[in-house]
Amino acid sequence: MDEYRTIFTVCSDMILSKADRASLVVFVGWEDPVYDFYAAAIGMLPFRGITTALVTQRESYGDLLYYQAPSTVFEINGSEAARMGMFPIKAVFGSLHDKTLVQAVDEWDPVDISPFVNHPDQTAHPAVHLPFKIGALTLPMLTHNGSYENAIDALGQLLERQHGAYFPIVSCGETCDALGYGEDILRALNQKRGYYFNHRSGETYKCWDNYGSQELFDCIADAKADGLPIVVVAVGGGVNGNCIGLISACTNTHLVEVRDVRFDECDTTPYTNTTHQYRFQAVHDENPSQKDQHSNTTHSRKHRYRQLRCTTTMLRQVRRRHFHLLRMTRS
């Protein structure tokens, strides 16, 4: 939690001090080079990244695109295709000889949704494949128009097929929690271990201290220590998806977004560097308590770096809670 608080406090101070996209961050590292992680984390967040120069005391070059916090909870890997080559550290200075390092970006590996495209049982799984792109990355999107139970079962099947055994973290605001969606989805994922993260809902609470807790980060650390892939499932509206998606980006975990509105009603879009995201949208009928009567939409993508325009407004709200945030529109 101290690492999380440090990152967002420093970034908030930078923005309030009128840093902008033309700013240059010079980060002077500690004797222990593990703390060079903060250069990548602090440079990554505001405005989708501020140009950062790292002055390091490391005694070997190591991997200059990979940084992990001392706790192991937070990590940034600049070579992942999900980041689309966007990385804030542009130069590194230290006691070692000059060296130019070249590293190819990893291959794009999106989730495979083919089992539910033209599914043989169209009564149970009437799914439609929709096109979706972020930058140069084509993200698989699947609209599921079946029953509530069949749709969340399809979500569970796709994630298990993609990851095998994994550690799910279901993030749910108060509204969707009251309807029981979050617990339903956690059960449908059918994993031996998992964590249910409930928090306050809406734009008013779109701030970093609402989306992090010591218990949450302990679960992430334990799952990483056990070698389990971690899948963060954001259930509800765009605020939860944006904010917990940012946590997922900072912790280098997979992201699943479960919407409770139709896709064409969403007025926010994630500015994401992702390997795949799975977005699932529940379309409400006249009686939202009857979840078995809902038709549902699913769409998929694994994430990394989450919306940074949203991040900027989150950070500004840390110091000025009365500041009214505008919803971000697609651009």
C-alpha cells in the first residue's frame, strides 16, 4: 500500500504543479536499483506518459524495459505488445559504458473467442463477433445474446480455456454488488481461489484511494508468488472499468470488463494498451432483479496500461474532491 500511495501522491503533485506532456522527469535512483521501478511507474501515469530520464546506480544493464516494485505487486514490462511500444523511460544514465539496447516487442496474443463464434447451439449461445481495434491491435469482441446464466458461463469457459487455473479478482461497486452480479460472476468463474473486491460506486469516488487496499495487494502478491495468472474482472459501469483497469495495468495482470449497460450506451472508452479485454454487458429488462431474464453482451480483451486521460482526472481529484469530472468520450 505504501508503494501505491507513493506513486499516486507524486503523480498528483506533478499534475498540480502544472506538469504537462512536454515536461521532462529526471529520476535519480537509490543505491538499490530495484527502486528504479518508480521511474517507470511515475513516468507512465500522467497524460499517457511523460518523457523520463533515469539516473541509475545499477552495476549491470539488466532488462531496461522491465521494472518490478520491491513488493512484487506492481510491475511494468515495456516489451509487451499490449503497451504498443509506449514506454516513458527514454534514456538511462549511470556508471556503465555507453550501450544501445534493441528489443523487439512481444507477439500479440489475444484471447481466443472462436468457440463462441457461430456456436453450434445458437439457442444457448447466440453470439455475434464484432470488430474492435485500439491502435494497431485488433481486440476480440463477442456479443452474447443468450440468458444471463449462459452468458456468464460462456465467460467462465473462455477464461479457463485461455488461462487454465488462475486467480480471479472480481471488482464490483455498491450498485452491482446489491444486485448480486459480482458474486454470481465469481462463482461462474469456478476457480479454487479468488478475491471479491467491493468498493464505492460512481464518478464521485473516481479516485485512487477508493481502488486500492492492503488486502487486495496482498492477494495479488500471494497469487504471483504461487505462479498463478491473475485476472481482474471489473463488473459494472465505466468508472469501475477505468479505475480498477488502471490497477490491473500497474500490477501487470489481465483485465476483464463486465458491463451492466449495452455497449452502444457507453460514453467512455478505455485508452488501453492491452493483449485482450473481455467486456461483458448485461442488458436490463423491466425487472432488473430477475437476472435470469436478462440478455447479456460479452466482449473480450486482456489489458495492460489503462486509460490515462482518466488517470489524470483521478489524480487531480485526490486533492480537490469537489472537482467535477467529465466523462471521457471516444476519440
